[in-house]
Amino acid sequence: MSITPLTPAIGGLVEGVELARPFDDDDETVGALREGLLAHKVLFFRSQPMTEDEQVRLAGCFGEIDLPLFRTASSGRPEVLVLDQVAPRGEGADSWHADNTYMETPPMASILQALRLPGVGGDTCFASMEAAYDALSSPMRQFLDGLTAVHSLEIMAERTRHVANASLRDEVAKWPPVVHPVVRIHPETGRRMLNVNANWTSHVVELSRAEGDALLRFLYQHLQAPEFQVRFHWEEESVAIWDNRAVQHYAVADYNERRVMQRVTVAGDRPFGPARSGPP
């Protein structure tokens, strides 16, 4: 197996592995994939057909499976979310975000497979939140360390009435708002990363609403810098695996033909951040 870096900050193209085959827990390939994910934050694969069962089995090599918030008619198993879209603009994925940070324990990783693609368009962009944090000035990093922010499903429920034919409004009561650090420490690498996103982050706890809104606008703009990004052009049977703790992504909504993607998500842990050494 080999991994070719695609940018200095993020992204690796993996060759010489067959994802559909069974892996043992102590398989060297699984260990190499886990190390590659930590190093490159998102791994890309070409020509990797997988059934739903095979994709779920692969996800299990990285941890427990996180059941999706809702199922669509095309989802054959409860662990699998099938995203079948034609005109996706405004449905939430075309905004920089990490998956499901409204949860106390957001997902650790996602595995996404392309089943059907439009004739042109439908790329996905990924950005390293570690690189975004590191690029801030030292005073700004010190200011952010120790701040916390509220994440809520209510934001997307208000913005998008229906996603993939499932109403988020029906789920809000089951998922009360949670507080996460603005800067998260990666539980495996120890690196610091930005941990706010426009889809789920409501406000900064320690600041006034006006101050917090201004700070969040700055951070959302900052994390979009091309220097932190890699853009992936999908082919049918392509697969992406990304570290949801360290990466935000943006699904480019530039198509009006059918695009079908199959996702399985790996459960994560509760984010923790650096302790503040002085007043904000």
C-alpha cells in the first residue's frame, strides 16, 4: 500500500489496497490506514466497489458505527446513509462543516462512496482545521484557547426544513444543545484544531453575542483559505475516508443531475480543549 500526499496540509491518494476484503483487527493494512488518516486527515481511493455490508465492515475497523440521524428510502441497513440528490443547493452540505457536532460525541470519521455521479460537477472540498489553527497569529491562538461554543441541531433545522426527505425539525427535541471547545485537542495526535462550523455552532459562551458573532464570522472566513484545502473529483466507486475531528468539508452544489453517495460514520468521543491560562 502507498499513500501519495496531494497537498502539504491535507489529503492522500491511497493505492495498492482492496477495501472490500475482510480485515482482521490486527491487520497491518488497517494500522497503515489509521496512521495515514492521522497524517493526511482525508484519504482517497479509486475503483473501490463495496456493498453496504462491506462498507459497514470497513468502518468497523476504525471503531464503533454511529447510526445516522435519519434513514432514507434507499438505505438498506440502519448504519448506512444514502444521499441521493439532484439539486442540493441549500441543503446543508454546501457549507463548510464537520459532521454532527451537535452531538456530545461527534463522529470520529466518515467513509463515503460514490455510487452515481452527474456528468460534470459534484466535487467535495476538504480543509484541515489543524492548518487553519496553526495559521492564526499567536495572540489569536491564545485568545481562542479555552473558549467554548454552543452547538445545536436547531440551526440546521431552521435553515433547512428537509434534508434527503427527512425532517430535522422532528429530531431537535432529542438532541439538546451541547458545549464544545472552540479549539479542540486531537485525542491521538495532541494537535490543536479549530472546532467551530457554520452548520452547527450557535454562539461563543464566554463572549457577548455581538462579539461572538464577529469572532465566528472571522473564523468561518479564515478556515476557507485554499492553503488549508484539497478538492476531490469523484469517479464512480471512488471512496473518501476523513477524520471528522480534524477536517471540515464542503460538497460543491454545482450540478443538476442525480448524484448518489453512500456513507457510513464511525463513532467518536467528547471533544476536549486546552485549559485557559488567563482571562479571555
